[in-house]
Amino acid sequence: MLRCGLICLACLVVATSADAQESGWKAGFARVVITPEQPMWMSGYGGRTHASEGKVHDLYARAAALQDASGKRVVMVSLDLVGVPKVMSERVSAAAKSKHKLERADLMFCCSHTHCGPALDQSLTHMLDMKEEDWQQVVANQKWLDARVTEAIDSAMADLKPARLAAGIGNCGFASNRRPPIGTGPIDHEVPALRVMSSDGSQLRGVIFGYACHNTVLGFYQWCGDYAGFAQLYLEERHPGATALFFSGCGADQNPLPRRKVELAEQYGRMLALSVDKVLATEMTPISGAVTTRFREIPLEFSVIPSRDELVKTAESADRYQRTRAKLFLKDIDAGKPLSPTYPYPVQVWKLGNVNWVALGGEVVVDYSLRLKRELGQGQTWVTGYANDVMAYIPSERVLTEGGYEGDTSMIVYMQPSKWKSGLEDQIVKTVQDLAKP
């Protein structure tokens, strides 16, 4: 019986190894610390008054490189940051193209949207009441951060080895729609997961997973990846040698409730990690075939552009955020840079086997995820927000009409001239549909 068991095990290893070779997939992973080396201002909350004070755990840039049988390569980057500055994604993309011949569509930059990460250059930073020396530190740290993200991509590409890929979807239930009346609006509790095994099927090498909920359990002055950071660390501890990469779904109007305690962030992280583990233990769907990538920037229109006279008046406002925004715009106008009536909004679609992986810029509300899953296929559509560029909230037509923070006033802290013009939801969805066509 023992000999029969060993023979069966040997046959299984040979079979799984053959499956990996037949699929032609290769995968590589990397994890690089991006915790600022010195105390500095944090991002996420405009009411903060001073620099960071220690850490709960390190922040990371994690990268997953995938290569199909044809040699087509893509890299997904997961960042323990509040956003993805456009300047960062452009600089890092340029370096990746030069070193690895990766096109812009082949790179997907995702972030957890933790509110306990560093202030970033050109992303939610003007809302902070910083002095000039603080600004200089932010710019210097951004350059260092860009180099660390580039290092993560380089290391993941160097780590490419034969692998087996499979996809599945789980469920986790701590997110709650935060728009009033709280807890009654739409939610998306799905937990999409991509499992990457070694070629013989004996080792979990990496897992990519997502969840649609604001990463705002915590709001203090210590570096922390919040619930997403705890989830990634827990999975990596539970599966030694594996790299866990989180992406934030369309959770712009979703909050973890209750919150504001480290114990709760740990609890939600553990809940999410266990949901991922349940998926990993199931019969997941193997990923076969080629990977295709498409990327497009579309002009999203603002509803109105304020005149210079209006900005001069607003520059005297008692509201610090209104005042800061007006002065910023006046500085640009006086330098010969008129305000643009549109913003170049990034839309990206990857097709991995039968999975449509949609990546949308900005803080995207849950309506987009639910609609795209209905239209592109439930169970085979993943939607991540906070990808490639986080420039503002992206309300659905429903939320734009209702107004409130996500639909209107959040544009002030994001230093955008006004709320979006009606029609953006259909424009974004149509672009996704076009990019998702065979």
C-alpha cells in the first residue's frame, strides 16, 4: 500500500508538472519595503497636523510578473499607499519599457488606499497643511519610492519560473455602504483570487486577491497597511515563500464598520485572509491560453470650469481646502496654464483565460463593479478601482445625482475644478466594453 501511495504521488507530481509545461505560464514575485526612512507627513486625512510617529508594520510594494506561452509578459504592482500618483505610474512605466520592453497596457498599478501611508507627490497632498520643507521631503520620498517600485518590478521579472495559474471567487462580509442611510446601499462582498503554484503543484508561490472596502479602519500617526496590510502579511505567514498581493475593488462608498482600533484592522485582515484561504482550498478554474492587455485614457468632463474672478474670490474663503484649491488654480492660470475642461482618465482591461480583469482609476463607487459584472459576466469579471492614477472619486450616475461627498464635495480636497459632468458612467462602461472585446 505504501509503494502504491508513493507511485500515485509520483504520478501526481509528474502530471501537475506536465500541466504547467503544457500551459506555458511563468510567474515571478517580489516584495520591497517602502516604509519611509524618516518621519514625514501621512496622507488620507486632511486634518492631520504633524509627521508620522513610528509604525505598526512595514509598508510594501509587491510585484507579480506573469508570462504566457507566447512570451507575452505583464506585471501587476500592489502598493501599501493611499493612491497611485500619475507621475509615479508614468515614470515607473517608462523605466519598465526601457528595461523589459513592457508597454503601458502591460503594467497595472494597484494600491490598498491605506490612510496610514506617506504623503505622495500630486496625489491628495495639497489638502495637507504642510510647510515648504515638508513638501520638499514629500518630493524627495516620491523619487525614492519610484525607485523602490521599479526595483520590485525588476526583481519579479528576474524571478520568472514555470507556474500553474488558477482563479476563483470567495466572499467576505465586513464592508458596509457608508452613504446615508448607512448600511442600506449596494455592496460587493466578492473576493476574487488568482492562485499561482509552482510547476509541480507543491508550493504556493503567490496569490492576488481583492476586496471592495475603504482601507480606513485606522487614522492615527503610525505607518500601517490597515486591514489589507494585515491580510497580506497573514497570508504570507500562513504560506511561507508565497507573496500576497492585494487590490482594492470598487469600495469608494464602502467602509469597514466598526473601526478605529488596531485590533479591528487585524480582525478584518484575518477575515479577508481566511476568505482567500477558503478559495485556495477549492477546485479553482485553471487559467489557460494567452494574456491580452489594453489601456486607454478617455477625457472625462468636469461640469463647470470656474472663472478667474470666481477663483480670486474663493482664494479669500475661510475654508482652507477651498482657499488652497483656488490659489493653486490661480498660480497655474497666471503661469499660462488654463484649467482643462477634461481629465485623462485611465481604463485598463486584462484578459487572463476566461477572466476579464478591469482596472479603473480613481476612487470608484460600488455601482461600477456590480454593473460590469452583470454586463461582462458574473463569476468571470474582476473590477479594481484605485488603479494607475487616483485623481478623484468616480461616482456612478446615481451617486453623482444624489451628490454628497463621493458625488461632489470630495473634488475640493482632490483639487479638481468641479464635480464631474453627467454621463461619465456610461462613458467609462462603454470604454471597458470596447477594451474587453475579443
